[in-house]
Amino acid sequence: MLRYTLMRLGIFVGCLVVVWGLVYSGIVPRGLGDSNGMWVVLLSLVISAPLSFVLLRKERDRASETVVRRVDRMKANLDASRSQEDAAVDEAAASQRTAS
């Protein structure tokens, strides 16, 4: 998951550098008034999102498989804990019935 996040961040930073270069060389408009910094960041986000979607497809699938495995493991641990608690409650109830 960390690898996917870092790769996505890398694509965004690469787009940011390219857009910044294009804006300051005059190829892409500078924006309105003092909005230049925001314009560069927003344009970089708009460009990097579809690039990440296409270029990081395999890595995204690997990350989602990791998340699914973690969730399944946590569910199994919760079920095991729940069954241990149920057994302890049943045992306590049985011992109270025999004591009465």
C-alpha cells in the first residue's frame, strides 16, 4: 500500500514539475491574477489522476489484494475471539446452574 501511495505521489510530483515548466516557459497560460500556484497544482492533479489510473493498475490491484487479506484476517481473529468469549460465557452459566 505504501509503495502504491509513493508511486502515485511520484507521478503527481512529475506532473507538477512538467506543468510548472510549461507555465513558466509560457506554453500554458499562467492563470488569473495571483492564482498561478493554485493553477499549477490543480492542473497537475487533473493530469496525474488519469495517468495514475492507467499506469498503476497492477500496483493498485496488488494493494487491494493486500487490504482484502488484512480484512479477512481481522474478521477471522474477531470470530475466534467471539467464539472464545461465547465459550467462556456458556461455561460460567453452566457452573452457576450446577452450583444452584
